[in-house]
Amino acid sequence: MPTRNMKAMAIVGLSRSDGAFEPLAPLELPVPEPGPGEVLIKVNACGVCHTELDEITGRTAPPRLPVVPGHQVVGTIEQLGPAVQGLQVGQRVGIAWIYSACGRCRYCQQGLENLCPSFVATGRDTDGGYAQYTKAPAGFVYPIPPYLSDAQAAALLCGGAVGYRAVRLARLTKGQRLGLSGFGASAHIVLKIVRYLFPDMEVFVFARQPQERDFAIHLGATWAGDFSEDCPAQLDAIIDTTPVWTTVVRMLRALAPGGRLVINAIRKEDIDKHALTEIDFARDLWLERTIQTVANVTRQDVRDLLGLASAMQLRPEVQLYRLDQANQALMEIKDRKIRGAKVLLICQG
């Protein structure tokens, strides 16, 4: 049987994020063959994430090049590999950042497969969803709720799942105040989730762009301001989704005693790391304030998020692009032109 080819956008080399930013190259690649325990998926949609910028600029470098990025994949199963059970051809499924984990180490045995030393990331350690086809282990794909469009479902598979994990780590309770530092794809889903779980919770949003602050108020935030503004209340928990260090310092100063800063970012840029020298122990950390990071997601995070999404009929806001517009979408993320989540529509109809 002759080899089938597919269209893809791939990282072929590391790139600076200034000047003419065209980090992805269009390629014709062979359609992958599913091995034992794997499924071949025809990609309908794939979310675009800031993590792709981290890969492209080397802040989290892929181990091999070229690599097809994209870890928020929704599509239909086209072929089952040997020994696959519980899935069927034509079924709509999703793939998230967690492509696989060993299942045997002490972290996996404790339900912390996100910390597995053998963690494999979709679109970084193996080819992802910026392509017409991709493959994945059958145990790491998720049935998609029927009420969601392909694009809406894709937006939930990273920003939604990791945002849900951040909410859990923030240990929110009724009557507390939450802060959101940055208001991109993940934070807007977090706000929707929190408004559902805690209808009376006050949520304070910090964002650089006026349109992001307006969007936050539109979605139900109590207050939205620039990072240079003082928060009008002390906050019990803050979820930080920005790629910079200066926000960490600012957010520590907005925490109430016993407050929790949850950093939901795969990397922080080095350019402003000197800002950490401004942290004052007595003012910013004492009185049992804590810093918690979010590392990746587990399969259970994705399952729980999709279950919650169905219960609340969660529909993220999305902006749509063609596969050949992936560079444009990434440039807009770099330039903070964000309203909700950006999604590539790939194989439609």
C-alpha cells in the first residue's frame, strides 16, 4: 500500500521571538501508523498554546527536530492499532499535554503521573496536533462530550485541564477571594469554573491589556486592573498564568495571611528574574503564605474537567484559524492579542 502524506506545521529549528516571527514551517509528512495499543486520529481541531512559544524559543526545547507541536487535539479515530479495546473507529476523542507516563513509578502509583520521570508531552516529545493526522496511546485519549464543538473541546484540553488542576491546588472554599494574574486562554476558563463552583466568590483579575480586563468583567469578575494597580482587597488565593517573574512579586503582596499563590506556567522568562530579589520575607512570605506550582496534568484532571464541563455546559470562548495560519495565531499570543483560546481548524466536514 502506498504511503499516505498529510499536511503539517512543524518546528524545524529554534527561533527568536522578535523580528519577523515565522517559527513553523509547512511540511508534507507521512500519515503515522498506529502501533500496538495506539489509535490513529484524523485531527479536526487543535488549540494553540503559549507553551508552543516556549518550545520554539528553547525555554522548553523539544528533544528532537522537526517536531509537530500541538497538545489540545480533537479528532475522530480512523484506525485502531492491535490490542486496542474500549474505543471504536469514528469515535470523537481528544488528546491533552500528557501523551503517556510509565504507570509504574512511585508518582504514577500515587496518582501523580504528571510528575513521572518518563512523562511524555504531546507536541514536544512526540508529534502533536498541528497536522491532519496524529496518533496516541489508547489509554491517553478522552471521549469528547457531544455538546461541545471541536474547537470548544480543544480549548478545554490544556487551558481547561491545567486550569482545573490549578483551582484544586488553590484549595478554594466558600467566602474566600480569588485573584487571577493574567487573563488568557486558561484564566478565562478558570473564571467560568469558579463562578459555577462558588457563585458568590469575589474574583479579582490582573491583566495588562484593557480588552482583557473588559473581557474579565464581562465574564463576571468583581474587579479588573493593571498589574501596576493596587488590589482593593487581600486575596486568599491567586492563580498566576503569566510567563514573567515580576507578577510573582506583585501577587505575593496581594495575598492575605495564609494565602496561596499557584503558578500555572510551564516556564518563566529569564529576562526579569532579577525581580525576585525584591521579595521581602517579612512582608511577602511570612504569616504562612505559600507558593505552589502546577506541573503538567494527569489523565484524571482531564476526565474530571470534561465531566465538570458537561455538568455546567462549559463553553470556552474561541478564536478560529486555519492550519496555515498557525504562525499568525502564535504571533498574536506573543503580542498578547488574546480573547479566550485560539484554535486551528484542520480537517472539517
